[in-house]
Amino acid sequence: MLTFLHKTAQNIASLVAKDSSNSIQKNTLEEVLIECDIDYEIIEQILSHLPSKITREELKREFEVILKSQNAKKNEQKESTENEESNDDFATRIKQSTPQNPLVSLIIGVNGAGKTTTIAKLAAHSLAQGKSTLLGAGDTFRAAANEQLKLWGERLGVGVVATKEGSDPSALAFSTIQSGLAKGIEHIIIDTAGRLPNQANLKAELEKILRVSKKALENDGVKRGQCQCVLILDGTQGSSALNQAKIFGESLKLDFAIVTKLDGSAKGGVIFSIAHILGLPIEFIGVGEKKEDLLAFDKNAYIEGLLDCIFPA
């Protein structure tokens, strides 16, 4: 079982003990999926196709159908968006990045979601791939976030572009990208403001940062590199993390999500909800505070892990 699902298994242990290890009653499964914090819309969809007594293989097929439909949603969104960046996943994008054509990652998320620490982990991941990396302290409204990012920059040995508190975050993003291009940096990671995204001014601000960042990658009409929006979500927040994702998705075309703090969560099903309802791929999960605690998300391993929780040996 995936380590981060251990607390989920403990949380539902008393429920699954009602049934045998080979099958589970439909009403018990409903309780279990609710406890796992899977969105009820998904639960209804799963249960509607299952008999009164359910085996592991039957539930596995339903899980696979749900997550497969997530890929279909993602493709529909890609096709309906004009002037779209490449459809590649993060691993492909970072591999293809070069000093002449860098990858720019705009990091989106509310305060407290683990955004700054995740930026450091993402930078460490890039460095491990042999990619030069530069950080931009774009949450100019929070001095503490910028100081924390500078400390991580020192630990990782990467540059950090910062400015005074209250400065224009779009200008900071532009300067960071221009600096990265001049230095031949392959991966440029830029933090953004983390206030709750229900204010019109923040929505406009995020849209402007994305627009300015794309402009910074152009030279005489020739595009250099690509820009992606990465959503950071706190896995301990359950359904509220899903609501955050929906609101941010109204402002920006999100490329993928990183779900953090899963080592402290007993609500492993939130991943299911994010992937299915938003059609948003999850590329990484955060399972600790160290720079190495960023794991590539494996959909198949996740399904098997969740099934292990529901059908303990």
C-alpha cells in the first residue's frame, strides 16, 4: 500500500471490518467512500453500476472507468482552448526544456497549501533531472513567503529573483523570465499571490501574470519555451481543496495539480475527486517537508492502494 494511504486505511478500518476481505456490501462501501472524502457525485456514479455485494475486481473496474473519463475531459478541454500550450505531461515538458526554450511554471494556490515548500521540491526535482533552475518570488504581498523562498534557494544552490514587498507581481514574473532567458535557464519557477481567489482583483492579477509571462517568452514574434499553470492543493482540506481548484480554474487554464500534506491526511479520496470532477491531472504528491518528499503520482498504484484499504488482506 502507498504510505500516504495508511491513515486512510486506519480511518475506515472499523467500517470494512463489517464485511469479509473478499467482498463488501453496497451500503458499507458508500460509507467507506464518504469517509475517504470522495465527492458524492462520484460515489453515486460508482454505486449505480455495482451489485449489492461488491468484489475488489468489480470496484477496481469502476475506479478505472472514473479516472479514464478524467483523461477524456482533459482532452476535451485542450481541444476547446485556443492558442494552447503543448498537451504533454510535466515529465515530457521538463525533458524537452532547453536554455533556448525554457519551461516556465507559474505556481498557483492559497496561503497555507504548502506552496513555497512545493516550489523548493519542484526545483529539487528539476535539478535531479539535470535542468538548471531559477526561482521567482512572485508573492510580493507576503514578505515571509519571499524570505522562505530565498532560504530554499540558498539550500538548493539556485538563484531567486525577488523585489520589495508590494511590488507588481507581473513585473516580477517578467523580470524573472527575462533573467532566466539571459542566463540560459531551463526551468523557471514563479510563485504567485496566495490570497483566496474569490476577489475580482486577484483573478485579474493571475490572468495578467500569465499573459505577461507568455509575452516575456516572445522575441520579435518568435516564441521561446512554454508556460504552464501548476495548482497546489492541501490534501488535508478534503472537499474544500476541490472547491479551491474549481475557483482557480475559473480564472486560469490549469495544467496539472500537486496535492500536498498527504502524509498527514486520512482523506485519500480527495485525489480521486480532483482528477475526475476537474479533469485535472495530478502529476505529483507531497508526503513530507524534505525536498525529496515530492513523488510522481502513479494512478494505477493509487487505485490499488485505495482498494487495499477497502479490502484488507
